[in-house]
Amino acid sequence: MEKFIELTAIAAPLLRINVDTDAIIPSREMKRVSKEGLSDGLFAGWRYTEPGGREENPEFILNREPYRRAQILLSGANFGCGSSREHAVWALAEWGIRCIIAPSFGTIFYGNCVRNGILPVALDEDRIVGIAALAEADPTANTLSVNLATGTVTEADGTTHPFDIAAGDREMLMEGLDAIAATMQRDDEILAFQARDRIRRSWVYF
């Protein structure tokens, strides 16, 4: 998994509340279980003019320049609610999104982001609306800088907004660790436990 330490990028405003995982990637677009080949289905219900089609809707934010190159997504409260499908995060990551800034997130979606290299940042709605207005006015001049080490989002003029993230989530993102890799970091402790447990409960291992 790619490490996340600091990112300066174009931010795409998608200020809708309750964006659920079926909107992020509709079930009809989930034709595989791998993490690859899902980006075409990202926001398919909004991105294309017809269900199942590929004619782009020119009004949708990610179909417009320079937002096609956005790596930061700005959105409304409860982003990623709905079903637990991890495909939603896989599609966002493959498309190129590295950070999502919203007032709040679906709990499972938030965890899936962390485990797939996307930084979910919770900021107040008013701050996001202000950032979005600048991004719409001049997206290439008003890029955002997100620093996970310092826990800050910085606007082009230097205005800084702090954000909180759990220490374990910060470590996974900064070290580029998925859940398995994070567990393997404690391999010595796990093996030591197993050795002690074999002595205490030897019958379990037969």
C-alpha cells in the first residue's frame, strides 16, 4: 500500500450529503472481486448519462478539467454510508483519490479508506464549504496541502485547519500498512504467545 505522508493536489468539490457506497460504485459495476478495473464504475450513476453506459455527463465534477486530475475530494456529511462494500474505496483509489474531506463518514467506509491508503479527514462543514468555493473559483491556483504528520489541511493562502486521526490509523497510512502488514509487525509477539500457549494448552495444537 502506498504511504500517505503529505499531499498537495487539486480538490474536487462534491458537496452532497449521505453519499452512499452504491452511489460511489453501483452494484451493476461490481463485476470482479479484485481491486483493479473498478475506476470506470466510480460514481457511474452521476458520471454517465445512461445506466450501464459510458457517455460522460459534462456537468459532473470529475468529468471536467482540471478536476479529472483531482486527488482530493470534498464532500458532505456521512460520506460513504450504506453498505460495507470495499469496492467503493478500491474504485476511488484506482481513479486517483488519495484524500477525502467531509464533516463525517460512514464508520466501515472510514476504516476501509485507512486500510487502502486513502486518508479520510473530518472538518467542519463551514470550513469545507469555504475551501470548495475557492476550489471552484480557481482549482489549479487554490490547491490544498494535506499533511498527515502534522494533522493539518492548508489552503493556498496559508490558512491551516487541524484535524484529528487515531494514532493507529495515522501509523497505518504513514507506513503504508494494510491490516495484515500491521499485524505482521507484531510477529515476534504472536510467535512468543503461541509458544507459551502450547505449554499451557498443548491439546489445542493436536
